Amino acid sequence: MTAVLVLLAGGAAAGVFGSLLGLGGGVLIVPLLSLAIGLPLREAIAISLVAVIVTSSASAAVYLQRHVANLKLGMTLELFSASGALVGGLVAFLIDERVLAALFAVLLVWVALSMARRRDAAPGVTADTQPAGAIPAVAPTEGDHRAGQAPRLVPALAGAPVPATFAAAISGPGYLVRRVPAGMAGSVVAGLNSALLGVGGGIVKVPVMHLVMGVPLRTSTATSNLMMGITAVASAVIYLVRDQINPFVAGPIALGVFAGASLGSRLAHRVDVRVLRWLFVAVLLYTAVEMTLKALGR
């Protein structure tokens, strides 16, 4: 009974965290099952994928209802994520568990450092909090302006017709999606990451959309929540066929995750985006240390 309560509580915490940050909760569930419960890493990854599916199902509808997630962008990138997840699921059983743990740690450190270096806008003004129709308060990136010229604005906001380009078609209010090919490539990596490490791909999708494609962080996390369930299904089927999903562990975890994700998706709009970013960084670094120790056999 104690073990069931631990799984329920751990799943609930992972669900809240995963829903708030668009991660699927896998960055907590995999270490919980592998480091605290003692399950083999590959089995922990398989169960984490089930939790990712539940997190996505519980929170995606709320984000869509509130028009926070970008459905067009999400479904476009998901084509590439699902492809990566299928390939990753097929090769996951060929890789040693210590190598998987090391890959997990390296990926977490990279993402944490990328998010920590991200500059915040002026206090109280972010791309996520500006009123509808305002010019996004994000620093212009390479290609946005030339020396001596004003930054290029989103055409619809500048009063000009929206150009008939694919990037414009998948953009949202207040921002223009950039570097779509890079986002597609990143989505393939996210799918591979999801299948190999059981983390839903959100730890790649959120930084790719936010840092590379110029999507506001809150929209990135909401869109990631929308995508990650589909990504996880693509690889979870392979783990299921190979009998790696223990229903007695997956059941309590899934129930806890569902409750936590439902709560988290309703709290997301009340949490400051900068708090989300630093919470993200802290948990990723802690998890990276634990997984490094596991990779070293300690």
C-alpha cells in the first residue's frame, strides 16, 4: 500500500510539473522509478511514456480551450516528432542502460544551460503577458533586422497583409514563427529523445520552439503538451509489444499524473513565465546529477 501511495504522489507531482512546463513529467518519473523505486531504466522509460500520454490528454484540451496552444504549429512539428519516436523505439533496445542514463544527463544539462542563458524581457513585460495586438517584447534575432534599420514587425501587426508563406500560416497572434526547417529537425530529435529516454520530448520541443523558432514560452509549453502524447504513443507501442510496461506500476503512476496534470493546466496562466523557466532549470540540473551517478554505476 505504501508503494502505491508513493507512486500516486510521485505521479501527481510529475503531472503538475509536466503540465506547467510542457515536459510530460518524464524528467521526474524516470528518476523516481529508476533511482527511488529501483526499476530497470528501460522499464522506467516505458512506464514514463504511458504517463506522458496521460499528461498530454489531461492538459491539452484545457490549453486548446483557452487558445494558448498553437494547433497548426504543433501538428506540423508532430509529423517529424512521431517519425523520430518510431525510429527511437526500434533502436532503444540496442543501447546499454548506462549509455541511456548518460545521454539523459547530457541532454538535461544542455537544455538547462540553454534556458538559463535566455534573457528576460523588461520586468512585467514579456511576449506572454502583453495585451493582444501589442508588438512582441522579444529581442530581435539574426535576420530580423539589418544595421541601421528598424526590426521587422509581424506583418499583420504592421498593418500589411499577412504573406502567403508557411511560417506566417503557422504563426500565432503577436509573434511570427521563425526557422521552421530547424524546428522540424529539432522535432525529429525530440521524437528520438522521447523513445530513448521516456520524457515526452518536451525538454527538446519547448527550447526549440521558444529559443529557435521565437514562440513565447507559455505558448511553447502549451503546444508541447498538445504534441507529446502523440509522440509518446508512437514509441510506447514498441515497448508494449516487447512487454516492458508493468501495469501494476503504470496504473498508480497514470492516475497520479492525470490528477496532477489536470491541476497544473489550470494553474499555468497564474504562474509567472520567468518562475517557470528557473524552476525548469533547477529540476533539470538536479536530475542530471542523479542520472550521471547512475551512468557511473554509483
